[in-house]
Amino acid sequence: MLNFFRSLNSILWGIPLLVTLLGTHLFFTLHLGFVQKKTFHAIKLSITPEENNSNGLSGFGVLATTLAATLGTGNIVGVSTAIFFGGAGAVFWCWLTGILGMATSYGECYLSMRYRRKTSSNTYYGGPMYVLEDGLHKKGLARFYSFCVLLSSIGVGCTTQSNSIAETVTYLWNFSPTIIGILASVLVGLVIIGGFSSIESFCIKLVPSMGFLYLAGCMILLIINYKFLPASITIILKQAFSLKAAGSGIAGGILNASIKAAARYGIARGLFTNEAGIGSAAIAAAGSHTENIERQALISMTATFWDTVVMCAITGLVIISNILRYPESVIGMSGGNLTHAAFESIPYIGAPLLGVCLILFAFATLIGWSYFGQQAFLYLFPKKHLGIYQTFYLVMIFLGAVLSLDLVWEITDTINFFMVIPNLISLYALKHEIKPPCT
């Protein structure tokens, strides 16, 4: 089954879909008049409280919940594998995917705000499933999308993340995976049992802190390797458009690859990391308390900016500048360990610092994706108690910590593909309803 899903994913996530997603990002960038130019205004809006709105999630709360789900190990390990297989130029293509993906994120969040629903307590809920049902009148497709979200929350949002936590803690401090699984389940349970407001409150506290901690470590490395930064940027831009690979030795092989490999792995990593086109960010956006659709769509699109344009780009610079300064540090390294090689150059605290960041990023994903999964569960089973899903989610966190999950990773990639298709259908079918921001 593992080989089957690997082969299937190599087809599903091949060049046609990557071109389709990148083309979608470019289309909505042009359709919305390059909405990315509003990025810094959107960042300002995200930290500016909106008056006379107290129901549902705040604008910053929506952003924090979205980032909790998308800022994961992919920003650390994913960029490493992209560079390992695609060369230094992969950083550029990953970065470009983030820039263009902001427009798609704006569009899907706009539609989810447009078709969201209101509860009796004046709070909101929604997502692509409601866009599919109410906007396109495709209830079967909406249920299919929700089912995929539910499965994905158990896969990429739950078991794989607890597995990453267990592997990191076991490696650094030699704890039993069983104990780690129990602790992770309990801690997540304490957060999600309080409902959506508890998830928002926790994400608002955790996401800025863990982001700052990781970026602080990266800035230390960039300062240490400052002499190699100009060369790193030059290599990234040069290799992004190199027609053929031209490297020798371990470091040379990593830094040099053809444009085909650079674009293939850079675009794929960018798409996987920020989830623009999958529609998950739109689920959080629909829960915002604001009545201003454009405002929330702008705020939500900055999640892609922070996730890919900033975090992935800085991680790429850290890895490449470290390879240029210490080429021997990557000898024998696997694709996912180039970031580890860079952080180990910080005396004493480097490896533990990266380990803590990996744990926090994975834990945040557990919290963020629990919100997405709960919304999908409520859509599919509106008459069932939410505690059923929450209990199952916590059990799966424990199982994820103690089991091998190679197959789960592959199945989750397949599920993500089936989330992309209905979401893109709704985006293109309702593109005339998506208006660029007036402010």
C-alpha cells in the first residue's frame, strides 16, 4: 500500500497539478489587480482591533489559528528537502509560489466569508464546503470536501504531527514515545475542550512566540554567516533559471540543479506549506467576527506571506549560507536534515533550539487543524456532539506518537489532492463574485 500511494501521489502531484495551482495563483493575482500590493496594509489590519465586533474569532485570532495549522515542520524540514532535491534555486520558486498564492488565499477566504452562516448566538462558521453547497448548489461535492478535511485533520493535522513531536523529544531527551503521546493528548485536550474561543486564545499566544523563537535562531545564523549572504542570494537566483545542473561534490550537488528540478521541488514545497488552493485557511476566515469581507480576506492572505514568503525564504538562506561556509557539514546528511546541519553551528544551544521549535510548530499544527476538523465534522454530522470528534482526535494523537506513519503521510497527500479539486472548481466558477479590496 505504501508503494501504491507513493506511485499514485507522484502522478496526482505531478507537473499538471503543480502548473494548474501555480496558474491559479497567477490568474487570481491578475484578476484581483495584484492584491499582494496591499500586504503591509493587511498586516496593519491584522493587529488593529475592529470596533463593535465581539462575536466569533478576531481578525488576528483567525490569522493565528491559520498560521498554527500551516506553520509546521514543512517550514523547517520541507525547505530542506526542496533544496536537497531541487538545488538552491528551489528557494526562489518556493518564494514566488508564496507571493502569487496570496491572491488565491484572498479569493478562497473572500468566498467563504460571502457564504458563511450565522449561529443563534451570533457567531459565524463556514468554509469551502458551504461555498460549494450554497454558491454552486453542489451538496454532494461539499460533503466530499468536508470528508477529505476530516480525514486530513486526522492525518497531516494530527497523527503525523504527534509523531514528529515524539521523534524529536526521543532523539533529544530519550523519552518514551508512549509518555509523549499521553502528554500531547492531554495538553491538546485542555485547549480544544474549551471550544473555538479557547483555540483562538491559545493560538494568539503560541504562534507569535514560536515564530519569534525560530526567527531569532535563524537571525543568529544569518549574522554568523553574513559574509556568505550575497553569494547565497546570487546562487538562488542563478540556479532558479539554470538550464542544466553543474555541481561537483556533496555541497555542489545540493546547491546546483536544473531549472526543472528547482521549479518542481520549490513550487511543490510552497504549495504544500502555505495550503493556498486547498481551502483550509478559508475555514478559519469564515469564523471571523467582522462583517467586512474584504478586510478579513486581506488579513487571512497574510498567513501565506508569513508562512512562505518570510519563513521559507529565511530558512532557505540559512541552509545555503551554512553550506557555503561549512560544506563539510552536509556530508552524509539526508534531505530533511540540512536545517539541522545549519543550527548545529550555533554552539551548545543550536540543536536543542531547533528541536524545541520543531515541537512547538508541530503542537501548533495539532491545535490549528483540530479547528478545521471540528468544522468539517459539524458540517457532516450537525446533530452529533462535537465531543465525539474531539475524543477521537485525542486518541489519534496518542497513536501517532507510537506508530510508524510513512503510509499515513502518503495517504494524506492523496487526500489533499482531492481537497484541491473541489476548492478550485468553486474559485473559478464564482470568480466574478470575488472583489478586490477597495481600501
